[in-house]
Amino acid sequence: MPNKSLVNILKSDFPQINFTSGEYFKWSFDEKTIYFNPHDDDDGTYLLHELAHAILDHRDFDLDVELVRKESEAWDRTIVKLADKYEVDIDQNEAEMSLESYRHWLHQRSKCPDCGTNGLQSKNTHYKCIACGCSWRANDARICGLKRYRVSA
């Protein structure tokens, strides 16, 4: 569980950011809010990770690779700057597993539903296979199951 005193310290240090309990750890740029799960047995790692997104002024993304880059930047900021300052032990393996989950997500979304070759993302949720020419779109799937839908080119 994120330490209540850590949440209070962060609220004091970052009065421009709202901290609200929720089901998932998440930064909302539009709401200037970090959502955190008060029932998670994590020791503050993900709270600091979301704070890193806020400090880095991360907004939504257009291409999947942008999300992976932003996640990497946020983990780097969490580990290098925030962990020591707020005396939170960051498990390097946890951070790497989180990054790996995004890389896996990117790989799965870009996989052609017809031939299995990884395609190219042309815009937010649309992809095209360079091997067979199939076009598809994918749902967000960061929290729910991945679905890919063929579309006409």
C-alpha cells in the first residue's frame, strides 16, 4: 500500500497535482491527477512512477512507440531522481517487467491478424502489414484484452 505519509508529502511537494484513490495507478494530464490504488501492496513505486509522468509533463500519445518511450523516461526519472529523494526502494526487476509489458503490448498490437508479421502503425490505432497488405485497427488494450479488427484500406 502506498504509505499515507508519502501521499501527504507528495501532496505538499506538488500542490498543483491532485492525488486520488482509484482502481489503477495512472496519471491524467487533462485532470492534473495521479490516481493510485490504496489497497495495492506496493510500497510507493508506482505512485512515484506516475509522479514522474506528471513531472515530465506526459500527455497522451499518438503512436505506440511514443508510449513505450514515455514509460521508459518515467521509470528512469523514478529510479534516478525520485526514489532516493522520497526514500522508496525501487525493485529494478519490477521496473523492467513493467517496461517489458509495454514492449509486449506494442508487439501484439502490431501483429498482422492474417499472416502474423509485424506491421507498421500508420496512425493512432491503425496498422498495415508490409508482408500481405492487410490493414487493421486495435483497441487500446492497456487494461483490457487486445482486439484487432480488419479494415479496408
